Amino acid sequence: MVRDAFERYAFYRQGHEVDLTLSGPVNADNVDPWRIVSDSFAWR
């Protein structure tokens, strides 16, 4: 059985909200890929 880990980010600005949910295998090195994705979020 494969178990997944989840990380959720909520961004809010000027009445708008974006929820970003990332998932990956438990015990995998998810920190750097998740940081790249979450840090690349930008409001347009």
C-alpha cells in the first residue's frame, strides 16, 4: 500500500482566495519540490 502526504497552502488577497494542495508519497523528499511550486505562485 502506498500512502500519500499532503501539504495545503491558502493564499488570500483583495477578496480572492486560492487553495493549493500538493501530494506525494510518505517519506519521499517532498520538501524542495513543494517549496518550488508554492514559491512560484504569483497573483496576476
